[in-house]
Amino acid sequence: MAIVNVTDNSFQNEVETGGTVLVDFWAPWCGPCKMIAPVLEEINGEIGDNLKIAKVNVDENPESAQRFAVMSIPTLMLFKDGQVVDKIIGFQPKDNLMSTINKHL
């Protein structure tokens, strides 16, 4: 499954409708966000059948960022059946991300 770009308007439909979704709150000017993007592509290639990955540009979609109290980016939030079950703030190596994700798959 391809990584999905989500907006304030599409957030509920794309993220909160069920299944396991990893949401990346990011911005184009954020260095650590650029570092984590290829890691998310790798993860998507490996477990994209079991995990949906969604990206929210916080500059263009401030309502979603405010709603989930995103104070620093990148912030990754793991949703399971519409509820936040885990949160990772800042750049993390792939192994750390995978261990967090695998707890909820």
C-alpha cells in the first residue's frame, strides 16, 4: 500500500476508520523529518500490507496537529481502530520504530 498524504479534511476517513495506521506529522523544512522519510518508505515496503502509513504536513494542516497536541516534529502516532495507542517524538532508527509498531500489529 502506498504512503498516503492526509489533510485536515481527510484525516478521519483515512486514519480513524479502523486498522493500524502510523501517522507521520512532518513539515518540509524539518531536517529530522527528511531523515525519517526513507525509513518510513522501507517500513512500508516491508509491512505495508499490515500497516497503513499516513503523512500530515503540519504547515498545511494545523487542525490535525493541534487536535493531537503535536508540539515538535517529526511526531509519529500509531492509531489502532481509530485510537492513539503509541507516540514517538523525534527521529528514531528503524529498529526502534519497528519494535514499537510490532507491539500493535
